[in-house]
Amino acid sequence: MGIVVEKRWWQSTVVYQIYPRSFQDSNGDGIGDLSGIIKRLDYLQNLGIGAIWLSPVYQSPNDDNGYDISDYLAIMEEFGTMDDMDLLIAEAKKRDIAIIMDLVVNHSSDEHRWFVEAKKDKNSPYRDYYIWRDGTPEQCPNDIGSIFGGSAWEYDEASGQYYFHLFSKKQPDLNWENEVLRKEIYHMMNSWLDKGIAGFRMDVIDLIGKVPDEHITGNGPKLHDYLQEMHQATLKGRDTLTVGETWGATTEVAKLYSDPKREELSMVFQFEHIGLDQKGFEKWDLKELDLLELKLVLSKWQSELGNEGWNSLFWNNHDLPRIVSRWGDDKTFRVESAKLFAILLHSMKGTPYIYQGEEIGMTNCPVTDFSEIDDIESKNMISDRLEKGYTKEEILTSINAKGRDNARTPMQWDDTANAGFTTGTPWLHVNPNYKEINVQAALNDKNSIFYTYQKMIQLRKEHDLLVWGEYHLVEEVPDEVFAFTRTYQGETWLTVANMTGVSQTIDLQEYGKVAEVIISNYNFDTVSIVKGLEPYEAFIVKLIKNKSK
Ligand code: GLC
Ligand code: CA
């Protein structure tokens, strides 16, 4: 007898990530806003998604575009008002779309009232909401580095102490050891849940159990205690989707977060595949992707979580380069390769996430000068690497491949000025390819990437096999071809994807015969499984299986 697993709404849905600053401006100030999102809900409903993950919309001085929060219970003025937020939740709900908010509680902004009070007065109750250690101007507490470059310790002259910040110095880390702080956070989460949001994406949540004195940052000893406590205090009894951003998760660790019995999170974002095109620890040190490695890593995640966990599936987010430019071909085979990534990801087991613009095949947006760069991470890297003697060309090569602005250029809605994103001056340059690549053009072309995403989302709704089916990697293909089966209640589907711009040959006749083509990015309505594959060809077929397989 198999184990009976309770099925949850978020296992069969598809989530769409919105980076509000770049999605749709409604008042001509060049900055996307909540009213802009409301205007585009019909578009998202047409795509078929069931939830929106909203990158932070809270009050923030925008040192890290909203990931530095100065008031968790207020909306950023540039984005609108709390009434706009309530309207967004209600309008989304009418269209059966849940709103998932970003929860950034590893750190706050240095402009948060808590930090302002903490800094002012060593004896303030807020002092211990943050992490302070003694030191001298010459000697900081230890050599832990900030993820955004430089030391993680910032000296505060007035008190002669350092505070800890794993990101920018305007993002002081919160001290999760402090129980009063934890209660404040749970209270804040409950206020949002009571408003009708359906869950949280938890920013760098694997860092909250840090023990800086012992050099522990990720996966600290109390991390899971905190998450279980948080679950009891906020999520318990509510039907939420929670997804943790966990850069350091292995499959074993992912089960600790997402095993339903442990009552922590629904799932986590794991990043093992994301690191495959870098040398060592620095994302800026580029290496070519090994396709075999990609297959093996993703397959490991598919097989190892079993019933004790649940996968999230993604190629893109606001921190990552555009997938079609990264591992596809954004020139000759842009449409084919973008569809391939949709077909591959959405036929795996887990909850798929689409990042805004991915569904129309938006590409990276290379720059030729440092002055065009907005992102704090890239800017810090530039000063750091210039100091270390890297050339301007080397630095730009890394930024054009991996910089976060690539994903943050405004959403391309149509071919009018600024891609229909704003009537004013956009806060970040629009990708010059918007005249060809935009939503309007995609909607008008029945063979566009958009309709491949729409169909994959629809298939997931109609076929339990895509949600629940067992995954099996097909090994009898060239390294450059990614192929797997999904099997559920006696039915098997086969996904095949040629990950290269050259033809490949496959012979999978031992797997059976094709009963039906489910989807193909070359619009083939018949496909053989003994065949030559076109560049970036991808398809899913239903099989009539051979008895042996
Ligand atoms: C996460 C966010 C990223 C942000 C960082 C600090 O990695 O996705 O955008 O800069 O946390 O909050
Ligand atoms: Ca605006």
C-alpha cells in the first residue's frame, strides 16, 4: 500500500513572480506600481496562473529595491497605498489568483524604526533586535564577508560597536535569538495573512539561524526550531503556500523544510542547478554549463524528495539572468529554446514558477558602460574587482552574463514608447528589442512562446499525471538531450528536449510507441521516438509502453 498524501492546492498551481518596480507603471513616474499590476490581472488570468509572488512592496528606502524594509506594515509610496494593496488582493481573488508576499526578515532596513532606536541608545530594548559586537575601528569582530562585498561588520562610532549585515550596510541583520523580535515578526505576518494573502516567499530564510561568532551563517542550529515556531504562530490552520529561498539546501536539508509532518514550509527554492555555470563560490566567475550535470542535478532533486518534500521548479527570478540568454539561444533559436525551457520545467514534478517576461521569451540586456548599471550587487562587485585588478571588459562580461539588472528591465507590453511600461522615463532602461519581443506581439501570434506556457499550465490542470506522476530519467540518449518519463496510474508521458542548437539523434523504441503528441515546439503533430531532433526541439508524447519498461 502506498502512503496517503494529502493533496494541496499549491501542488497543482503555477506561480507567477512580479517584480513590481518593473511590471507596469500607471501614473507616468517611470516606476511600476500596484495599480499597474491590477490592470494586468486579466492578462495573467489568461495565462492561467494560480498565484502571484510579489517581490517586496513594503515601505523601503530602496537601497536594494525593496529588500531593505523600513516598515513591514506600510506600502512603499511609489507603489501606491494600502487601499491599492487591498484592491489588488480582492481583484486577484476574483480571478482565482492568490497573492504570495515576499517576507524579508533576515534583515531590515537601517531606516526601520527598530534600527534607528537601536543605534541611538545602547540600552534601548531594540538594541538586541540586531547583532552588535565590540571592536575597534581597526579591528572588526571577525572576517565574515557580506554577500554584497566587503566585511559583514559595520562600525558604529557612537557606541564603539559593530553591527552585522550579510547584505548591504543599509540591511542590518535581525537577531532571531531575541524572542520579542520573533513575536513582532509573527504578529506582522498574521496581519498580512488576515488581510487575505495566501502565503509568503521567504527571503534568504536559511540565514536566520546564524551564529556569527562561530562563523555559521546558513543552516544554523536553531533554524528549524524558528521555522516550526513560526508555523505554529502564523501558518497553522491556514491554507498557505510558503516557499523558502535557501541557497544552501541539499535534498536532505530540503526535506527538513518541506516534509509536511514537520510543519515548516510548503517547499524551498534550491539553487544547485543555478550554480552549474560558475567556477567556485563566485557567481561572477563564469564556466560553461555541462548539460549532463544539469540533467543529473535536476533528476536528483526529482527523485530524492519523494513524499517527504515538494520541489519548486524555476529557471528565472529577479536575481538571475534570463534563461533563454543563459542556457538557450536568444538569437537564432530564441522562440524554440524558450519553448523548450517551458516544456521541460513544466513537465517535471513540483510547483513551477514563471518570472515576469519569461512567458514571452524576454532576453538579457547587455550594457557597455558601468554608468548603465543600477543594481547594488553589481555596483559593489565593480569596485571590488577594479581594486583587485580586473579589467573593465572582464567585469562587464561577468555582469552581462549574470548581473541582476538583466531580469529587471521593464516588462515589454507592446511596441509603443518604453514598451508600454510607462509614459514617463523608466527607472531602468528598456531592452531595445521590445519592438519585436512584447506581449501584444505574442498574443497576436498563435505560435508564440506565450501559448506554449499557457498550454503547459492548462495541461497541469487537466492531467494529474503532470502533478503526481513518478519521474524517471531516460539515460539512453546523448548527453545533450534531456529526456524523462512521468508515470501515473498506468499512463506514461515522455518529455524529450534537445538542449543544443545542432541536431541530435535518439532511439527510444524500447520505451514503446507514441500514442499521442501532447505538445511540440516545432508544431509536429506526429513524432517518432526514433528520430533526428531539430535544434532545441522539445516535445511531450504519451506512450504506449512496452511491457519490459
Ligand atoms: C534575496 C533576494 C535578493 C536580495 C537579497 C537580500 O536573495 O532575492 O534580491 O538582494 O535576498 O534581501
Ligand atoms: Ca508609478
